[in-house]
Amino acid sequence: MIRLGLLISLIAFIIAAAFSAYGWIHTEPGAQIPVHFSLSGEANRYGSKAEAFLFLPALLIGISFLMSLAPSIDPRGGNIRRSRPMYIVGWIIGVVALAGGQGLITWTAVGGGIEGEAMARSVGVFIAIIMLLLGLVVAKARPNFFAGIRTPWTLSSDLAWDKTHRMASRIYLLIGAAGLASALLLPPEMVTIGLLVALLASTLGLVIYSWFVWKNDPARETLSPDEAD
């Protein structure tokens, strides 16, 4: 699992580094480059060449290191290995998003003209695809401290963990499918806002649901008054 993740990270890093090198070579010294975009796809913050072309590749390395280390330092590291589909998909999503983000920054910096509606619509489609992918694998996650829906209740009740992640799978698939259809039909800014609101609302709902399942699980872990002393 770790070897596959590192191989994917290496490929993503090479792509991101190639984008960065191309952008660095083809922009003027001291140039201010778009590094952040609004929901409508317009640049709303500019940065130096160092920020534009070095930050995301460095972040990709850091995330890859953390992902490779997690199974060894998590007290439930064995469960991370048993959560292989979700862990690998999450790893791929992270490094691909960073490499793709570097590509967008570079393309914009050299005058590619991808700002505006095209970028905003691409972001909406990408978020929807992420939700679909997570929906397909999240139910396979086993209790751990690094990946999955980690609340005090899912981490102290295997039943709460299992039922919450099965519920999350259904919700994420629904959000992803609706988001993908909407991204092709509706104004992109509206789609992105809708996806973010749906994600926040579903997260809150899953937290509440995990507490409800935990409360009704006779095998849940609790701290008695005597243990608290």
C-alpha cells in the first residue's frame, strides 16, 4: 500500500515539478502571479514566483511523507492497512489535486487564459468526482486516527464507525452524482457553493448521527466516574 502511494506521489511530484519549472522559466523575475481564485474562477490573490511555483510541490512532498508514515505511528495502524482502498484513493486525490493546482497556476501565469467560467466549472466537476470516489470507498474504512470520519463517538464504538461510514458512502455518492449533473447544466459558481454547503451540512449530519449510534451501542467505550478519578 505504501509503495503504491509513494509511486503515485512520485509521478504527481514529477508532473508538478515540470509545471513549476516551465512556469519559472517563462515568467519574468519579480512577476506577480495568480495563486488563488474566487468561486467564479477569477484571480483574487497574487504571489511571488517562489510561492506560485514552489509551495505546492513542497506541500505535495509533505503530505506524501505524512501518508507514508501514518500506518507506522497510528495506534491502530493495522486498521489503516485494512482500509487500503479508501487510504489509497484519499492519497491519490490529495496529490493529484496539488499537481493539478500547480498546472492551473502555471497555465494562468504563462497566459493560458483558463480563468473565469471554464476554471470554475472544472473545479465543480473535480469536487463532484472526489465525492463520487469517496462514496465508493469510504464504507471500507476501519477505525483509525488518520483517515475517515473521526469523531469521539466513531473512535469509541466500532458500531458507530461502521454505520457512520456506510451512511457517508450513500450521502457522498448522492452529492457527487447531483454535483456532476449540476456542474454540466447550472452556473459554475452556484454549483461550487452548493457542493460546499452540501459537504458541510453532510459533515454535521454525520457527526450527529455518529453520536446517536454510539449512544445506543451497548458495547461503546465510556469513562465511568470511578475511572475519571
